[in-house]
Amino acid sequence: MISRGLALISVMIAALSLFACAPSGGGDSGQARQSEAPTEEATLAPTEAPVPELEGTVDGADASDAHLVEVGEILYQQYCASCHGAELEGQPNWKQRDENGFLPAPPHDETGHTWHHPDEQLFEITKIGTEAFVGMGYRSNMIGFEDQLSDSEIWAVLAFIKSEWSPRIQRAQPK
């Protein structure tokens, strides 16, 4: 029972800082906090770039699949880079809450902790957002992307992120 409780606490702490996105209140990023009702102005407006089609259903973040990574990189730049950085570098001081209690967007490169979490957890946070994932009234700037990206597209983004990690970090990621 204690180990189960510790595991839940560990997941909650990780989720709290894993995918915070954008300055408090959405700022100039064009992204709404999940706790706000989205408005036309606060809705994501990705840059227009052709996204290659994904064949069939994708059910995993295979960083060795070149086509999946290519699609994921385009989608990452369109939907994620405004908060998490074009080079996956995250926002400055990402471990410190801002004046409103929100965590800045963490890096998704090897300096962050994204690689400390299994793919399924990363998928769920990306799909439903940090608030819904953590629950218990937690507030986050990281929205869910289930209305903007298909499940296969979310997997593609995660495949791209993982493809930027060294083989050592890829092996260290929990399954």
C-alpha cells in the first residue's frame, strides 16, 4: 500500500511539472489555460505547413520510424514549440512557479524530465492536459490537444521528441 501511494505521489509530482505550457493566462502564446473557456483568440492557431499523411493507426512513439518522426517534427513546431521551444529547450526557470503559481513549460530535451516518464503517461498528458491528468483541482497552462490532434498525431509528436534524445536516454526511459 505504501509503495502504491508513493507511486501515485511520484506520478502527481511529475505531472505537475511535466507539461506546464505558456505564461500564466495564456499570455502572447495564443494558448489557453485548460481552466479557462477557450475563445477564438485563445485557441491554437498553428502555422500552416503541409503535414504528411500517416498511414493507418499509430499506436506508439517509435523514434526509429523516420516518417513518424518527420510528421511529429512538423506538428511539434506547429503546436508545441511556442511553449516548449523550437529546440525542445523549454522556458527559462521551468522548475520555479511564476507569480500566479504556474510552472513554465519544461524542456523536452535531455535536460528536462520528459524522458523520466513512460510513453503512455506522456500521451495522456498531451491528449487531455495536465489539469485533467492530475485532477484534484490542479491548475496548469498545459491544455489537452485531443481537439486539435488525432491520437496518431500525438504519438508522432512524442516520436519526434524521443528521436532527439541520445540512445542512452531512450534506453533509460521507463516503459
